Amino acid sequence: MQTASAIPSTAQPALRAEAVSKAFVSGQQRTQVLAGLSLSINAAELTLISGPSGCGKSTLLSVLSGLQKIDSGRVLALGSELGQLDLRALERFRLQHTGFVFQGFNLFPALSAFEQVELPLNHMGMTRDEARARARRSLEEVGLAHRMKLRPSELSGGEKQRVAIARALAKEPELLFADEPTSALDAANGQMIIDILHRIAHTHGTTVLCVSHDPRLVIHADRVLAMEDGRILSDRRNHAPIIDSKEISS
């Protein structure tokens, strides 16, 4: 098994799937979710995977982030082939290089916003002062400097999601994965989350991969991949013509 120490080249995509297949088995039923899917995701962009529920977009995000194993093919992230990493190396890779934002926020009820953001930094070998400084900067960046002492029960849905983004951002990840980050929010808070994710990609050089069926994200993404039945139907860049799925880089 290789280690998770591969250094990404600026010439290669941040994420790459090569002929990836994934199926789920329940009893006698086998459901093919991804079948020979290939794509490349560029760094420093907000890429949106859109499509109806059940089309395979969340599964695609899970395999690209290393949360789920694939049945066949290859997934490369920052130059490391995830399928060749043992469990410990994969966990270390995710800790050091990735951040996650989920629909349900995934916050600890007993911790303040500041403590939520500081907690994962303590597992990365940082000094206490460095972790606290990073946590404070990240909360300031998402506009929550004045709310950092509050617990989740005292925050609105939009504020909870901003805490979750700050928690991911504080790690300074090269890869940020967001699964339906706006679906539980009203229009105003959803718009704020979209703007923050877009800014993170462009100001931090972070590869932001977002899965959503929220049409509001489409116009803000640098690139939109439309999925249906486990296949990518189109690949469109904003202010650029739609590219047929057969022309998607692999």
C-alpha cells in the first residue's frame, strides 16, 4: 500500500475518476449506481454535480472523497490513488487534505461555534494557539465572529451551515466536498452559502465539489455536471457552450 504523501502537480486535475463503477446490493437486488464513469475536476473551481434524487450524484461525491470504495476503476485525488491507500493512510489523507459540508450540519450540540471549528484542528498536530487563531479567522471569514460563543441551539440554520463551512475551511483543505449544502435553508441563507463556497474556491485556490439539485447553484458554479441514472449527461462551464457528455475529459 502506498502512503498519502503524493504532491499534486499543477498540470494535473485535483480529482480524477477513471472508468469508475459502483453498485449496491440488498438481498437479491443489485443496483448499479455508477457504471464506467470518467471525469476530471480542476483545482480552484466550484464544480456542481446536479441532477434528480437517486441519479448517483451523492455516491459520486462519496467515492471521489474516499468515503466509499469503488467496485472497479480508479479514483485519484491530489495525485494519490485512493484505492491503493490502506485505512489509516486514507483517514490521514482525508484529515490533512479534505473538508466536508453536509446538509444536516453535523454539529455537536454541547459545543460552541468556536469549539466546533477548533476541534478537528486539535487532531492535526497544531499548537493550541495556532488552532485557536485558525478557528477565529475561519469564523470571521464566514461572518460569524460575533456568534462564535453560541451553541447550535442558539443559531439559525444558515448560521449552523456557516459554522460547518468554517470548520472545514479552518483545515485549509485542498479539497472541499459539499453534499446538498443549501437544501435545508431558505433563499437568503442559501444564497449566502453559495457565495461563500464560490469565494473559497477562488480566493483560497480550493477545489470545491458540490452536489445539489438546488437550481440556485447553477449560475454561481464555474462548471456544472448534469447527472441522470449514474451517467453524466452534460458538462457545462458558465459563459461557455454546453459540451456533450462524449467530450468530457477523462
